[in-house]
Amino acid sequence: MSDLTRLSIADLRAGYARKAFSATEVTKAYLAAMEKARALNAYVLETPEKALEMAAASDKRIATGTVGALEGVPLGIKDLFATNGTRTTACSNILGNFVPTYESTVSSQLWRDGGVMLGKLNNDEFAMGSSNETSAFGPVVNPWKVAGYNQQLVPGGSSGGSAAAISGFLAAGVTATDTGGSIRQPAAFTGTVGIKPTYGRCSRWGIVAFASSLDQAGPMARTVRDSAILLKSMAGHDPKDSTSVDLPVPDYEAALTGEAKGLVIGIPKEYRVDGMPAEIEALWQRGIEWLKAAGATIREISLPHTKYALPAYYIVAPAEASSNLARYDGVRYGLRVPGDDIVDMYEKTRAAGFGKEVRRRIMIGTYVLSAGYYDAYYVKAQKIRTLIKRDFDLAWEAGVDAILTPATPSAAFGIGAKVDADPVEMYLNDVFTVTVNMAGLPGIAVPAGLDGDGLPLGLQLIGKPFDEPTLFRTAGVIEQAAGHFPVKPWW
């Protein structure tokens, strides 16, 4: 039998059906793998007792034939998702050892469908970062390395723990969140599949907020099919979330037809940015050829306001973060640093509890929302956001079904290479992804090749609102043409 941790969710489902192995056996295999891979720092909290208890319950249901869509599937949960009775910190010191007495809607639906919780996954503090180096628990290490070199690489962020767990065979599926590319960029850096659904497709209730008009939960997995299976369980209307959309959840797995006949794929000329590495350009061209061969029509399109997306995003997101993070004051929960009076306590608590990047974004957000600057910065950024959405709307109206772009401007870089440099250099990692969040659209990153150093590179597909099935269909074609790129464990 092959290593149980190498099996896809679809394979696990088939194996359980034919009684080839038990959920407990699979869970124990993952727990052993997690123990051996702690050097990656993917998990900030392991929950082996809970995992084995949930696996035993799954085995009982499997024995009676009453199985859920994720029955017995071991999952990792990003530390932004509240988990009832299990510590949730958003990887920030300011939340201390906060233990929720409630469950996020997304994770509750995973448990409803039979999922098994392995533990909580590392992420950039409050999801603010592109490399998973801002976590209070320390950086996550990418399971990939350049052959012959010992330099440790970042897994991308903010969902770096999620990406490392999937790539390193430390979970069969994971939850993640995407505010400006935090599912798709780490997926590209680790050779995995990550989808950011349409805004409103997955409930945000019980997820620690960064920027409320941009945040969206989504899955990461090793295959397109597995990501489709996970999203089916995660998606759905939630009356507790006023931004949750009341629409039926399609059978995403059924969309994987293996062909792209009749689809019109847009290629935005504005994504050919100055200084783009030749390898990224070549990868993009290969993706175009793969889709052509599968029956798609390729059409060049224009998204003229793309160049304004990154600066507008880094006004809107910090502004919303400044508002959301005002609740962390040391009064109700989490860290409290005593002071001479309540104001002194607020200041000392927030100074000690928030990391450098979070403090930077709070200050930027407070500045752009302040009197005299609100109209000049925040209002103008929201107007640009409307124009970005209009660019996409015009493409859909012109008959484009999906848009193909690179996922990242480079492969994974070394830990420490950018985090201490100019912050803007780090922010540029989101250049291909932020437009999707600004417009509220779905986007998926799928592995498409390796660079000259043998590191994974990904392509991104952008879709119409709530048309995730077309994204899965098209991503499946790319996956089939490109093949799979499993990591070779070094840890």
C-alpha cells in the first residue's frame, strides 16, 4: 500500500469505501508525519487526542454506511478560524491563549461532513504578510528547497502554514483565507492548488478579521479535484454573516470535464509587467497553448486599471485593518499589560501585543482614515476599486469566460530576503492577485511547472462572480497538461 499521507482526498474516500484502511490509521499516519516535520513550523498547535477521537467517530459512521462528504479526511485549520475549545490566536501575541467558546461556520461545516481536525496552522499575524514571517510563532519553512543548497525558503503568506502542510503531506486538506492573494500566492510557492472563492461564497463568521470587504475563506489541496471537494463543504449561505450570499452551492467536482471546448480565455496585456522573469512569461505562454489544445479560444483583453490595484489595495486593506483591530485593547480577552491608567494600559498592551507589520498597517490605515486625508486617499482608492471591477465586467460582457495570468512574479524566495528590506518590495508579491479581491471575484492558482532551480511556479485563473465551476474545469485542464509536482522531503 502507498503511504497513506500521499493519498488524495478522492483516493481516501475510495479507500474507505472498499475498507482498504481506516480513518484512525490515516489519522495516525498524519500525526506521525507532523511529528517528524516540526522543523517546517507549519502547525502552531497539534490536536492529536481530538483527531483520534474524531477519526474513531468517522470509522463508526463508515462501518454503518452513513458517511459525510469528508468522512475521515484529516484537515489542518488556519489559526484565523475560531475552533470551539481549541486555542485560536491569529498568530498574534495580543490574543495570548484565547480559547473560543464557539466554532467558525466554515470549520463547523467541515466537521459536519466528517472531517478530522489535526491542529491549527501557522499564518502571518492577523494574515498581514506575503511570506509567513510575521507570525508570533516564527516563520514557516517551505517544504521545497533548491537542490544542493541549504537555504530555507518562505512558503508564501499569509496562509503559509496551510501551504506547507499540504505540500509537505501534513494534512489531506486545509482551510485558508485570502485578502489580497494569501491563498493563491502560497499555493504557487509550494506547488499546490488554492482557490479564493467569490466574496460571499463562504461565511466569514468566526474568522478573525483583517479587511472585512476583502477577506474570503477558501481551501488548499494537492489536486484540483480535492480543492473542489473541500469547497463544496466550506461554501454556503450563513445568516450569521450579512455578506454571505444565499445561492445554491454547485457540485464543483462535476465541473472537472477534462476539456475546455467552447470557453473563451482572456489574456490581459496589463499583466505583462516590466521586469517579469522570462520563466514566468514562458510558463504563461505554455498555459495558453494547453488551453488552446483543450479547445479554448484565446483572446487578448485589456484591464486598464490594473496598475492602480496594488496602491489602492494598500490603502483599503490597512484602513479596514485599523478599524477591525481596534477591538484588541487588553480589556476583554487576550494580552493585558498593566498601565498607570486605562489609556496607558491600552498603549502598552497594543505596543507589546502587535508585531511590527501589524503596527505598520494600523498606522497607515489610521492615517488614511484621518480628517483631511480620508477623501484624498480612502475615498479615491474606493473609486479606483469600482473602476477595477468595471474592467472585469466589460470583459465578461464581451464574452470572456475566464482570465489566465501568472500567479506570482517569481518563485519562492529565501527566509529573511525581503522581510527586513523595503516593505513595498514585499507588497509587490501581490501584484497579480489583489485585483481579484478588489473586484470580489473568484481566483484559483494551479501548479504549472518548475523554474530553473526546480522550484514550483503557478498559473492563476480569474472567473466571473460565483462561476467557480468554470475555474475548476479550466484549472483541471492545466493540471492534466502540466502534471503533478510532489515535493521531495528533506526534513
